[in-house]
Amino acid sequence: MREAKTVFGGFLHWVGLLIYVVFFAAAQFRCVVMFYGQRIGIHIAAAQGVVDGLPHWRIYQSRVLGPYFVQLIRQLTGLSFWNSYLIATFILICLFYLILILAANDLWRSTVAMLAAAAAAFAFNIILIQGSGWLYLWDFIDLIVFTALTWAILTERPLWQIALLMIFEIFNREVVVVMGGWLLIDAIWRFAPKANKLPKMRLAIRWAQFSLALGVIGLGSLVIELLRRLLLVREIGPEIFAQKNSGTFLTILANNAHDLSLSFTRPLDNLWLVFNVLIFGIPLLALRCFLSQKINVIRSSVLYLMLWAATAALGLIYETRVWLLFVPFFVLVVPFALSNSQSKKEVPIHA
């Protein structure tokens, strides 16, 4: 009888958590629809453009995971692409909160911590999407992938699991190249934490991980370019957005510099003051995590520092959806660094 009560109690526990997952996902989905209104039609058109080979920009053509997921729902249900897109969005948001709660449970073994992580992620997501005129399916998939990757690093999962996540991301966004670069650096350097001091580093190549990292970078770059060449029919962005330049590296830097200067003269416009705290707080929080005694916190922080540098250099920093992939850093890495919890093994990952 006692065992039956325990099983039933555990069942109710996870049913309750699933209710929270659906609650947060439904609330965030409602905010997305409310914030963007009819503009969400442009986001849907961008996803359909990938499926049809007529993306807004050529760079989108390799981001097939989300758009083809919508197409699958469309074929299974017979619904319009528009309605299938909304269903796919809700499913992806649910998956994000589910993985986040599972990760928090694994890290802290606390129901309170799980709910706090979900609530914090909800707050960050809502803040970040308010500063952006654009929001795509690949942004939600980034949330899922980087939550799972952060969880894998903090809890010392096998290398093959990290590799699978990176291969999955190849079909979502080019950020996989940065992920492969982190895996390469992580294969070369080992960290030796010191109390309240920056960790010592020593060169010690782990050849299996080193080879995998080169493979991820090479395979990722190859697949991305092949998808663009094979699936692209025509780039229609220059026609739709004739008044806008599709953007070069120097153009992006100039736009970021211009917006940065405006953010200090008009801090209350577009929540610029809030976004500056988040954007410029990331490297400071990462450096704070470097003082942690937990090797996997340090390794995670290296990943997010690299992502921060790539995003600051290559992304429009006040199109704040590009910072969504840092939500796992805010709600998992930083709290874990400050908590008394320990990851399962405090050693570098192995093949």
C-alpha cells in the first residue's frame, strides 16, 4: 500500500509539473501572438519561404528544421501553413519548458528550483521578444538546443550526446559553427579552479573530442552550404525589403554602434536600458562564473562568452531575439555556479 501511495504521489508530482509546463508555454504563446499581432504573418511567410525555396534571405534556406516541422504538421492535419505554424510554435515552447524543468530537477532535486527556473525563463523570454520586430521558429529551437546542451555540460553527459545536439543544430542555424569552436577549445584546454581566483589553464589535447569538433565545424559548414545550393530557388528578400540592405559585416557593426549610442541618449526607448543591462551583463556574469569551483560551470561560461562575442559582432544586438539562446545561461549556469549543488563529475568530458 505504501509503495502504491508513493507511485501515485510521484505520478501526481509530474502531472503537476506538466501543468506548469503547459501554463508557462500557453502564457508565452499568448504573449507572442499579442506582441506581434498581424506581423506574425511575416514570420510565417519566412518559414514557408524556406519550404518553398523562396526565403526572405539566402541565409535562411539552410534553417530547415523548424519550417519542415510546420510542413509535417500541415501534411498530417490538413491545416493551413498558418495554423500549422502556430501549433508548431506552441509545441516547441512546451518542449523548451519541459527540458528546462527536467534540467533544473537534475541539477537541484528541488521542485521549488524547477518552478523558479521556469518562471525566470518566462520573464527573460517575454522581455527579450519585446525588443524585436522578428521572431522565428529557429529561435525557439535554439532555446531547446542550448538548454539541453547546457544541461549536458553541467551534468557531465557523454560526448556523444553533445555531438548529437550539435548535429541537430546544423539543420537549425549557423550558430553550430560557434558551438563546434567551443568544443575545439574545450578539447585543448583543461581548467584548474582556484578559490575566488580565475582558474588556471593548461594545454592537454583530448584527441577524440578534438577530432569531433573539427568534424562538427567542417560537416556543419558543408551541410549548411549544400542546403542553400540545393533547396534555394530564389532569394526574395531584396524584393520584399527593397529599402533595406541585407547586411554585411561592416553594415551590422555600423548599425550596432549607431543603436548603442542612441541607447544612452534615449535609454527608455525600446527598453534599451533593460537590454543594455542584459547584453553587457553577460560577460560580467561569465567572468563571475569563472571564479566558481565547478569546472563544468567554467566550461559552460566559455561557451556563452564565445556566443556573446559572435552575437555582438554578427547579430543586430537590439533585435533582442538573438539573445534568447542565453536564457539557459541566466537560469541554469549562473544559479548553479552560486548554489551548493555539485555536478556529477568535476572532470572534463570524455569520448
